[in-house]
Amino acid sequence: MDLASQVRSSLQSQGLPSPTLAWIQNVLPNRNPMPPLPALTATARARLMAADLTNPGVLDASAGVLPPNTTNPGVKETRLSKDVLVQVLDLDNLTKSKWEQVEELEAIARGEQTRGREIVRLPAAGDDGGEEGAYGSSAATQAIATGPNLRGGPPGSEATPRNSTHRLVVQDCKGQKVYALELKRMEKIGVGTLNIGEKILLKKDTVVARGTVLLEPTTCIVLGGKVEAWQKAWIDGRLARLKEAVAADARG
Amino acid sequence: MRILCVAEKPSIAKAVSEHLAGGRVQVRNTQNKYIKNYCFDYDFGQGWGNCSVTMTAVLGHLTSTQFPPQYKDWKHPPPDRLFDAPVQTIIAEDKTDVAANIEQQAKYCQGLCIWTDCDREGEHIGHEICEAAKKGNSRLNIRRARFSNIERAHVLNAARNLVALDEKQVNAVSARIELDLRIGYAFTRFLSNNLKPMGEPLTSKVISYGSCQFPTLGFVVDRYFRVKNFKPEPFWSIKVMHKREGIDVHFAWARNRLFDRAAVIILYERCLSAKMAEVTKVQEKPTKKWKPLPLTTVELQKMATRFLRLTGQQAMTAAESLYNKGFISYPRTETDRFDKGMNLQALVQKQTPDNRWGQFAQDLLNGGFSQPRQGRNDDKAHPPIHPITYAAPSVLGEDEKKVYEFVVRRFLACCSEDAKGVATDIDIMYGEEAFHAHGVVVLERNYLDVYVYDKWTGTAQLPKFTVGERFEPFEAIMTDGKTTAPSYLTEADLIALMDANGIGTDATMAEHIQKIQDREYVSTVPRASRPADDGDDGGDPPARGARGGRGSRGGRGGASTTASRVGVMEFIPTKLGVALIEGFDRMNFETSLGKPFLRKEMELKMKAICEGRTTRQAVLNESIGQYRQVYNQSQEKLQVLKAACRQYLFENGVG
């Protein structure tokens, strides 16, 4: 068996759909000697997670796709007949009003966040913060300012409340889009924790109700990854989209 | 030995003299009509022993810090010179006779004992007294009395356990005074010089700047815009109701509400399809409503504005006067825990004559007493605010009566038991959706009987449910509502914001709030007459407001204090107030004077001086540097501020 086929079967054994051999060949490093198989598999997997699945030539024709009636709201309940790998295109926290999210984003843009009643100033880029620390004033701000995707996450996004409900737009390799609703809380789903372009494996028997995929930990696995360009565009445009949606609500 | 004792105000001098002298006091007038010198003998014990004592007082601060006369003109030299101009500390004009009295008396004495209030400001006044006394006698032996109320035994104890004056606190206050002077003058002149020439209504206004005033105003303006800009949004929810044993049981949705109708419809349909609900948890357990924490200044002000129809400042004035008369302990304190050694029952005993709470106090003494909860704050200077002696209503003024009643009820509540009840929680799964019902039955009201400001009403008793039992709910309905705008700030909200953001000290917050009203930066209106033009939310009150669960500080649930409070005043900025804050905000986001950050840093630095972590000079250099930078930026972007004024104050704006 050639190397690409070996990598393919390793990916399959991880429950992933098969990429085409040509795609695998293309992502394998051009080195001699070749790294061991587990390393190559990990490389291929990471590349797959970062890929746009709708690019022809990424997934093999055998890969599962959403059945044609998936988005039909007339169907009360149906189940997927095989595993389908999808990628996240959009994410919405239905538990918070859009305006609340707008206010949070605007506060962050001003360089502030609130914790309870306290307004906390976020460290500006290049803020040395060394001196302030002497009075303990920046201790609180440091805990929050973790991670480079600060602007994407709401305050305290590391702890999305347990009763939060999110709705995603996901897409299969054929480009078919569908809503996915968080039926049971899934830890990895949250603004600031789930990336755009991140891959989710919808396993066989995943419930689809009224044209919406219902997400729950038993049937749906968040695999990770992101498409960098999509993520950036999504974060940059989030405030404007929220505002537009609020305005549309007011008109409607 | 002859000892000079000096209190912060005449009432304290009088009270302390009476306690120390045990009745044999000679009273002499001074040049100042408010101040008397009390002469008597007293045995200080180990330190000074038997002494002949003269006790007198000052009237607050003796000195005033100011710029030399060549800086009198508001335009020349330019205001930013005030950041490094020399400052002079001199005896205030109206206090020369007070200082002269101390200087004169000091000549006859070998020792000086400071009896100013035990807080930072008091420490600084103590220092001023020392300086005045040293002019008369540079070789004085100086001590300080530590006390927090003027009850006899407490005062006698303080006189026998004298300590040294705390120079660190003196330095912190003197740094604060100098910073307030330089920064306040520089920016006030900057604002006046530049804005007044713009024409009416600015020309005739007093436009002042204070490093606490502006952030305080900033909070009001910030909330004003949050109310104005608010966009109501629809939300949907699912409610399940079941009837059993003649009781309607309402189950609330674990998801509370979602801001998408289609999503809720899908979930709702799946509930209905499931038909049967299953009980997953039934829990009956004792529950409590905690009695309040011992009373701090900030809490006193917040409660007074909520329940006593007083402003924070009125409440503090009344409390101050109650303290001066010896009825309550020192009202400026951050401490919310009583020292274990205090004899609280003796204080409870003093309240038994009252016909409103006397019986409750008696019941505490008959076995109902329970040690107060321990808060987390201790300023190491004063105990929580508590009654010292009983004051009959007839001897008190209107405001004093209200504040005294509150202090006593709070104190008795602290010494009482928590209210007790039984809570029942029932969780059900209806299809894939979780719902829960919660019921409370109040069994023992305890502290609630005396603390009329807290409410705890039980719900109906829940009927019996068993885990694993399945039933078909009587009704499941999809409901909808709309979010509503937050309210304008109340004084209690404002105090809480200032407290959380380190603006002012508990002792000065009320003054800053008063100042922004005096300057016509904000106005207050009764909540009921809220103008109808804010937000187009149609007016029908939705199921729940838009505000999420914002954590309340200190963990005490304030949830019971909702609506139904008539006469609560809301703070709304004037056009001038909006223009000033918007003007500075639009100039520079990092260090806008309308934000609390700079001032908060300054307050933390004062604390650092007190704790010996930095020095007065270092703090002066740093803070002046920061504000000078803001000054320069403000000057560069003056057009932005002027544009905001034009927008909000003159015709060519949206107002």
C-alpha cells in the first residue's frame, strides 16, 4: 500500500471520511526520509480540519452528505443515514439578545469590559502593565485578556453558561447549508470557543427536525480546526451583522 | 504635667471632656464662638499619669493649600502651569483664631493628645493640629487617641491606650489634597476659558472639573445612552403548568428564553410530541434568607436612598449628627464585621425601651440572640455602624429619626437569626426539555420581623411529586415577550458603581453626587414621571427584563427590593453633562476623564501610601504626569470638545 493510502486508512480508522488520495498526496511533506505514519496522519488530519470541505478534490466521493430533504421544514423528524462531516459557517447565541451582544462588543472596542458593576480596562496592545501591577489594579484585567481572539469572545467566554443554546449554520462537502441547533449543551460550542470553519462530525442517526439538525453530544462530535480567513471575516463583521439584525427586528 | 487635648469638632471635645473629667469641668470661651476650652484633671495612667488637661477642638481642617497670588488670574499663566506651580499650605483664613487658640494653649503644656476622628482625613487634621501646636511649643510629647464612638467606657479606654499619629495616612491625604488642587484647578480653568466664550448657555454656567465628579457624571451619561440607544427584541419561551391537589404548579424552562422563534417552535413541538413528562428530581430542603451584614457607610447610603427617601448626603449628615450626639458609632466605616470581643448584648439591651422594636430586642436577650455574620471587610479603624445608646424619637430631628431607626433595625437584625423556610425543587424532563418548579414556605421570620426593609414571601406549597413518576402536563404553552431598556441610574446604583470602581471614598461619594447636581451636569426626576419618549417598547411589561444576572457585590441578594418604591429618584444628565462627557470620550478612549480608570488608580495609590508601599512624592510625580498628559491631549483635541458642546447645547445639534 502506498503512503497516501496508508494515511487514508488511518484517517478512516479515526472515524473520519476519506479525503481523495490526490489531496493526501498533496499535503504530505516532501521530505526524505518520510516522518513516521502517525505524524503524517496527524498532519493530514490538521490540514483537513483547516480545509474548505466544499473544494472539489478534498473529500472522496464516498463521503457522506446531507440527504436532499434535510432542510425541508415540512418534515417533522428524520435521521441521518450515515456519518456526515460538516464545517461551521455561522454561530449565534440564542440565549442572549443581540443588543446585549452589541453592547458587549462595543465596550470591548472601547477597551472596556464590565465585571458585575466594575468596569475593567483591557490592556491595550503593547501595554506593559508593569507598574500598575504594583497596586493590584491590573491583576483583574490580566485574567480576562487571554488568547489572541480576544475580540471574538464575549466577556468570560471561557465559561458560557450551562443553559446556553446556540444555533449554527453548517455546510457539507457538497455545499449544502443547514441550521444546527444545540439540543443538549455542548461545551465546545460558544462564541469565542467554536471557530468558523471548524469541523463537526454528525454521526449516523443524528436527528433532523423541521429542517434543523439537532446537536447533542451522543451523535455529534466537534473535531476542531478552523478556516482562518472565514474566522477573521466573521469576527470583523460580527458587530455590523448584529446591529443589522437588531434593526431588521425593529422593522419587522 | 499639663496636657492639651484637641478634637475634630466641638461636640466631641465636650463629650470627651465630660467622660474624662467625671463632671468637674471648667469651661472657658475662646476667640472663636463655637470653640470652648474645657479644663479638668485626668489620670492617663502609665504614660502621662495624673495631668491637668485642657481639651479643645478645631472645626475640621485647619489649613488650606493654595497657589501663590501670581496664579490668581485664570488665563495667565496658562492653566497647565498649575501642574508644577509651587503650592503653599497656610492656616485657612477663617481658622486663624482656632489655630491661635491651639498655639497659645500649647505654650502651657508638655503633651498633646489628638482626638480627631479615626480615619485618613482625621489623621491629617491631627497633623495640622500638631503643626499649629508646635508653633507655640516645639518640644511637645504627641500622642493620639483611637476611638470610634463617644460612649463613656470606650472613651476612657482610648485615653488609657494612646497611640502615635500615623504619618503614612497624613501623607496620603496631603498627596490627595495637592492632586485635587492642581488637577481640579488646571482643568476647571481649561474648561471655563475655552467653553464659556462659546456663548450662552455656557457663559453663565459654572463649569468645574473634579477627578471624582467627572467619572461620576460619566456613569450617569453612560447609562443615559444605554437607555436611549436600547433596542427591544422579541424572545420566546415555553411554560408548563400542571394541576395537582388543587394547586397550579408552574414549571419554568431551563433554557429560560431564546431569541429565535423558529428554534423555540421546534423544541416546543418536540415537547408536545413527547406527551408525557417525567419527574427527574424532587428535593425538599431547609432554606434560609440570610440576615444582613453589619452596616457600612456605603450600605447605609444605598439603603437610605432606597428606603428612607433621603439622599446619600442627607443620610450622612444625619448619621454624623447622631454620632456627634453619641447615639451611634462613627458613621464612616468600611468594616462589615463586629469584633468578637464586643458586648453586643449590652447594646441590644439599650434598645428595649422602644415601643417599636423594644420587645424584639427583649426577645433577643431572652435567648434569641445570635452572633452577627462576619463580612469580609475590616478597615481596622472602626466597627460597623451600630447604635450606642437609646434615643427616644422626641429628641431627634426628622432625618435623624429615620437614620437612627434604620441603624437600630439593621443592628437588631444582625443580632437575630436568619429567616428560615423550606424550599422544594421539582425538575422534570418533558421530551428533551428540562423544566423546574420551585416553592418556598417561610417557617420562621426571625430577623424579618424587625428588619422591615427586606421581604421574603413564600410561594404556595408545591404538591407531592415522586421521582420517576410520569404525567401528562395539564398545559404547555409557548410564550413571548420583549426585552426592556434598563432604568436610569438611581442614587443607590450610582453609589454602587462608584464603590465598585473606586471613585471617591465611602465618606466622600455623597458629596460628589451632590456636586454634579449643583453644577447642573445632572438632574434628578422621580422614577414614576419618566418621560415617555425613551424607547419604543410599547409599554407592555414583558415577562422578564433584558438584564441578565449581574452579580451583586458582597453576595447579598438584593433581589427582594424591586418596583413599588415610590419616590425613588433617577439621575439624568443635562445637555451640558452629556456634552462634557461625550466631548472627552470622543477625544481619546484610553484616558478619557469621563472614565473611572485614572481616578481609581489614584485612590489605589493613596491606599499604597497608607500601607507603606509607595511614597507621597512618587505618587505626586506619577499622577501629575498622567493628568498633564491628558491635559495636553485635551488641548490638542479641544475642537472635539467644542463640537460636542455645539451638538448638544446649541441649536445645530440633535440634542
